Amino acid sequence: MKNWYAKLKYILQSRIFILFSAITVAFAIVLLRFYQLQIIEYSSYINKVQQGVERTVQISATRGLIYDRYGRVLASNEPTYVITVDLQVKQTTEELNNTLLRVLEVLEKNGDTFIDEIPITNNEPFQYTTGSLSQFLYKIPYNNEEHRQELLKLSAEDLITYLRKEFSISDDISAKDARDIIAIRTTMYSYTYQRYKSPTIAINISEESAVYFTENYANFPGINVEFDSIRVYPYGEIMGNIIGYTRTMTDTLYKELKDKGYDENDVVGHEGIEKSMEEILKGQDGEELIEVDTLGRKINTISEISAIKGNDIFLTIDIDLQQDVFTSIETRLSEALIVRLNNSKSGIQPVTVREILISMIECSQLLVSKMEDAPSDSISKEIYTSLTNEYNQLDVIIKEDLTLQNLLLQWVTNENSHLSDNQIILAMHEQGTLHLDDKTIESIKTGNYIDSKNIIVSQLQQGHLKPSQMAIDPFSAAVTVVDVNTGEVLAMVGYPSVDSNMLANNFNSYYSTLFDDRSMLWNRSIMTIKAPGSIFKMVTATAGLVEEVINPTTHITCTGLYPHAGEPEPACWIYPMTGGGHGSIDLQKALEVSCNYYFYEVAHRLELKYPESYGGIDALTEYALMYGLGESTGVELPEKFPNISTPDSVVKQSVNSILSSIKNMSEESLENRVKDVSSMFNKDLFSDNFYNTDDIQMQVLYQIRHDTNRNLEPIIKKSIEEDIDNIVRMAFNSMQGYLQLNIDNVVDDIIEKTMNDKSSRTLESKARDVLKEHLHIMIGESTVNIIEDATRDIDINAVLEIYEKSYLALYDKELKENTNPQLKEFLYNELQDISSNEKKYEAIVQEQIKVGLIDVIAYYLLQNVIMEWNEGITVRTAIGQGYNAFSPIQMARYVAAVANGETVYDLKIVGGIYDNKQDLGYIPTNDKVNSELDIDPSYIEEIHQGMLRVTQGSAGTSRNLFSDFPIDIAGKTGTAQEASHTHSWFAGFAPADNPQIVVVTTVYNEDNLGSFGSQIAKDVFASYFNINTTSTPDTIGVEFLQ
């Protein structure tokens, strides 16, 4: 027993036992803790772990489709692979940049691209492109607006350096790769505070890239390949200015839409139907709760709220007709350009090949950016090498404001240019702008002679070169086709047009090429207003008939020059050609030959019938308003407001323009105004408008004004000379603030009071007086306070002495003549108290300064404004000139009303909506009646017959073009003068005896080259009525189409 105890004691005291015991205890603790974690607290910890890998992601709704009237797709969503970046995956900035670099390498290898919206060239030396740098700088890191303005001053090279630092891009990465990483990082940067969203950095990538990223996901943390869609427009350019495009919203759009549930990175409609019907096309986004791994890859879906597709829209457009209209415009404008190139008509302005090539370069048809990577044996590479050699030798300061593209333009515009026309043509061929045959290419390369004019003519004839590729007149036109019995727009082309596909999917490279004289983004059918010329004459004819100043048998003798409308005498269009007129003609003949004299006389007779001020023009205006010309057409697109030529429209345009310029003036503009007005005010302090002769005090001041003003002027100038600029500046600042809140009310009041003034004064003098009334309010108390401060140190004793001497002289005169006892009494009292009336005469001086300032400002604002009305303008208004200005679509609505003779429709381009959101199916839009005409049907028939004679009569202005047409067309030609150019119009409907459609065409700056606008109209009628064509509209089997 003792031995056992000793052995036990020995074991317990041994180091091995102690160590073993410690290990056993440690294991026990670990096992207990393991049991606690795995068994007791399992639920708690698993919830925490799951919270770390659960993520809510947004499911983007599919945008609604857009169809034509027969169900043919105009805008669709094409499924595609996209790359997104999960911003919640943790990695260092260096790791992120390296990941993006690997992404770029894969994309380049497979021929894919990434989203690149930085306005900087792809390679060194970095230069700004023509994109919006200011807009781009909102998408990068900056401290405040002052800092952003400083960044605007940086060169492209310096901005790249700045962004490399901001995004921590290693110096080991090449400049080209760094620039591309910056492009992706700026795309991601706007999502910094929306980390639940994954920014898309590449769209429409190849299947090869998609598979590679998916299979090698471990090498690309945070990089996900997803299915998305891109917006596709099968008729990109043909429908571009109607449809518009989709893209991430701008800051301006976000301000408009943020209260409607939009995020700043949402893709929304820009321009056209995509924008005007945005809320209808937009679907309802869904939401998905997912589980992801540590690399951000989705493991499984926990729950989901499905997205709901946006509503589909059916337009009234017939895409076949739209295509034919577009083709006709291109063909006829090409023919007109060939006339100019060949100088084949007398009295026209010819154009040279070099002028065309220069314009094409200005319109981005030959880009230096594409020359860099051209084959070494190409003319493009040769030009690029020469350009860069010269550019690199330029002074550094010159290079700051000169791009390689600008240098190229300098080369081709130089009279001694060493680049021949054919070399430029070949370079354009290499870039795909032109399409030369092998024989022509070989001849240019070998130096064999080939006429460059023949090449350009051939390219125009074959359709390889289009008028839209240059800004050489006539390169632009507009056509609108309307159903006369419903107001549906069947076709509408403003040429040239943008390509919606390019704007939606290649915005940065394409958008920057649009800012030139072509105005590609401008839909001329709805946004360009011009004088309509003679197609307005049906309004005047209606007014004359209904007001009974003429009847269908009334003959008026046209002698060429019209003698009843002042100087210079208005002339009929035939007078310069013949020295005479059309002779004795009735209304139908007047429409047939488009006699100006006849319609001058109708307007004059309206003046005689309504002799009160503006009575004749008011009567004519009533009928323009009856035909809907005083308002927008109602079409579901933004349009320019029309302008009927009236005295009040003249006042409105002038006053609105003047006051808007003050409301929106910049600091630079303010200082220019201060300089000009201060100079004028310093020369002429006093105004006769100061004196109110109803008051005895003012009567006296008025009588002594010459002496007092002459003597007061040097005293006042000395007192305020250092404050004049501040007085004027404060006046304009006060005016600007006031107008920002009240401009509409001010403009309306000036118009109303000016037009209510029935005196014989000019419109300008009437408007100036009302403007002065408002200026008294607009310059504000602050301006008055500065005037008071400036005159506080004036020599008041000298002022009182001047008035005292003048009063004495007038008092002595009155004592001798004794004609006005009241005046004598007033002067006596004033002379007794003048020395104690310092405040009174200070106030008089201050008021004189204020009134004088207002007078000068009013004169300054109106000095270059032409605001007049006379009978000469009235009669010119009657033939569509004067201040008339309408768009093609507004003319189409008016002529549709003339055609149907009963109804003015509001036009529509949306024919129906298929409701996917509430599952309501197809909902057609109703025809929209604006008003009913109350015109004797016999008068309408008289006008119809006159229009039919335009195309069928022996002297009709379009008889040669339409005489062989199998369907009778009632039409009217028009020519509108604008500066040194003329625009041609044609408006017509068919069939003449049972109208179905109206066609209105405009060719801008046609300049008497031919009847190209009328030819376009003939082409359109032929297309609609399937004349000389076997094509018929396609339809698809959609149940909800009626």
C-alpha cells in the first residue's frame, strides 16, 4: 500500500503527468467550445454567416417594344452577354486595377469592347475628342465645383495623370492600359454610393469571352457575366429622329425623373418617342434575394419578385412608306447636288469638288483617329505620318489649341494644299466613307489622271455618297404625310437624321461627330419653322371668300407691281421675269399660277373692310387660327411653336428675346452691358420723360429744363462719376432677379398694353413706353439706394443756386407777361423757401438720375430691334411671308383641314398601346378633333379646284411634273425667301376628289435648282398609291390589331 502511494505521488509530481494533464484540459476546453458552437449556438451563428452572403439585387425590367402601324418592329431588345462588377466584393484598389487589366486583355483577344465614355483619344499623345468634357468631369473624383473648374483647364495628358493618381493605377501599367482602366473606373465611379447595384462595364460581348470569364471566375473576383439586352433599331437612320434612343440618363434628366422612382444610372429614353413615352415604355423592376460566395458569384436564389415588362407602343407610321420617303429625299437631294457640281443650270451657285471634300471632313467623314492603325501602304497612313511629323514640330502653345483633326482641315483648305482631291477621296474610301471600284483605286494610286468630279458625281448617283455626309446645300429636307380623315402621321422624315443604333450602343464615338452644320439631332419636320411662302395662300383665299371681299368670279388685274402697300412696292413673282403681271385673273387662276398680286389685293380689301388699327391683319389671322396654325399640332413629340405673322407676335418675339437675354445673362454679358450703358448714360443724364406736366412743380421744371440741365450736368457727373458702373450693374442685377420670377407676366403685359394703344405711333415707341413702366419696378430699391448714396456728397448749395436763378428768370418773365397767376404764385413761394428745401431738391436730382437711367436702358435694349408693322407687311403676310414661320408638320395639319373641308385634327403618331403592366391588352388612341370648320362647302370646292389646276392646269406651277400622274393631285407650290437663300415647299392631297392623304415637302436652301421638293412629293404619292411598284404593306398576325 505504501509503495502504491509512493508510486502515485511520483506520477503526480512528474513533469510528464503535468504536461499530459494540461493537454487533456486544453482538449476538453476545445471540445466543449466546439460543442457550444456546433450544437448549442449553431442557429445563431449560421444566421450571422448567412447574413454575410445574402444579397438583394435588382432585376431590370424589359423595356416595351415599338412597332409601326402594321406591327413591324421599330425598336426591340436583343439579348446579349454583359460584364458587371460586384462592388461589394472586397479587394484592394491595386487588386481591382489588376483584375480590370486582365478583363481588358480577354476582351481585346476576342475582339470585344468595353464601355468607353471618356472624351480622350485611345493612344498617346492623349488629346481631347469633341465629346463633352464638362459633362464627363461630373463622373470623376473632384472636391467641389471650384476644383472641377480647375480640372476643366487641364490638358488631356494632365487629366490622365490626375486620374491615374486618383484611381491608384500603378506606374508599371502602360499609358494605353491605364487610360482604358480609367475609362472603366469612371463608369464604376458613379455607382460609389449605390453598392447594391453592379455597374455594367461591357455589353454585347462574344460567347468566347463569356465562357472564359465564367470558367475562370476565380481569377476575376467581382466580375460577373450576365444576360441583359441592348436596344436595337432595325430602321436606325430612317426612324432616328422619330424614335430617339436609350442611354444612361444625364444629370438634367435625373433631376426631372428622380421623383418618379428613377436612379441616376438608369437607362432611359433620349429624344423622340423613347423620351416622350418613357414612362409608358419603362417596365417595373423586380428584386431578387440571392446567396453568393466570397467572390461575389451567385450560389442560389432565396426569393424573387419578378420584373414586369414595359408597355409596347404602336405608331401610326407605315415603315414602308417611311423608307420610300427617306430614299426619295436622298435621291432628289443628290440630283440637286449634281446640278451644282456640273453647273448645269443658269443662275445657280456652282460647287467644287474641293468644297464638298472640305465639308465632308468638317462633318467627320475622314477621321485622323482612324488613320493611326491604317495599313502601312495606305494613303491614310501616309497622310497620318505627314500630319504627325508637322504637328510634333509645332510650338507647344499652338498645340494646346490645335488637334490633328484641325491640322488636317487646315491642310485641305489651304489653296496650296499638297493633298490632291483624289488622295482625299482615296483616304475616304479606305475609311469606308466612299466606295470606289478597283479601277478607280488603281488609277489614283498609280497617278493616272481621273476626274475627281466624275468620281463624286458617280458616288452620288450610286448612293455611296449621301447628302447627309456633308453640309453643302441642299443637303436637308423634310416630309410629312398625314391621313386627312384621322390626323394620323403616316410618315415623317427630317433629313439628315441620326442613327438610333449608334447613339444607343456607340454613343461616345458617334455623338462627338454630330456637332457640325448638318444639325443631325434636329428633327426638321417638327422643329424647323420657316416662312411657308405660297402654300399659305389657301388661308388668304378662305379669308377673302368668307369675308366677302372677293367671290369665286372676282377678277383682279395683276400688273406686276402692287401700288397700295407703300414703298418699296411689293411685286408679283412674275414681274422680274416679264416686267408685267398675270393680267385679269380669278381665284382659281390665282392659285394655279400662284399670283402674289391677287392675294396682296385680298389683304388690302380686308384692310379697307376693317379700317381700325390692325383690322385687316386681325381678320386674316382669324382664318389662320381657324386652320390650327396658332398652336402646336398635338403630335406626341416636342415641336417648335408656330408663329403667325401679326403685330403682337412681332412685339412678343422682340420683347421676349430682349428680356430673356437679361434673365439668362452671364457675368461676361453683364459686364459688357454695364460698359455700354454707363458710356451712354454718362453722355446723356437727363430725360424729358422725367416731367409730368399735370403737376405745377413739373410744369415749372419742364419750362426751365434747358438752363437747369445744362448747369446741373457737370455737378451731378462729378458726384456720381465713380458710382455710375455700380448703379448700372445693380440695375441689371435687379432686373435679372425680377425677370427670373416674373418674365412671362412682364412680356404679356407689354404685349397687351402695346396692342391696346390704338395711336398711330410705331409699335417700337409703344412697347418702349410700357417697358419703361416695368423698368421702374425692375431696377429695384437697391439701385435707388446706390443713387442716393452717390448723390449724398453733391454740392447742394450749387444745385439750389441753379434752380434759384432759373426760377428768378421765369418769375421776372411772368411779372412782365402776367399770363399765369398760379405759376407766378408758385414761383414766388419757391423762391421764399428754396434755401430750406435741400431734401426736396436732392430728391428731384435723384429722381432725374433714375428716370434718365431707365430711359438709357430702354433705348439700349431696343436700339437694334426692328419692331414695326405696316400695310406692306400685311400684304406680304397674305402670301406666306412677313413674319410667318411654320414647321412642315404644322403645314400638313392645315392642308389636311383644307382637304377634308370640315375638321382640324390634332395630329397623332402613337396609334395604340399594348398594356403589359396591367395586362389590359391593346388600347387604341382616339382620333383627336381640335375644331370644326364653319366654311361654305362651295368655298372649299373653289379652293380645291384651284389647287387641282396647280398640277393639271395649262399654266399650273407643277403641271409638267404631275400631268401624267394617274391620280389627280390637288397641290400648291411655295418658295420662301430667307436672306440669300430660298426654301421650296410643296403641299398637296390626293385623290383630289376624295382626299386620303396630305403630303408636305420642304427642301431647305434649294435656291432655284429645280423642282426637287415637288418631285419628292410625287414619289411619295406614287409609293402610297402603289404606282410603278409591286410592294404592299406587310402585316403580322397580332390579334389585338384591328
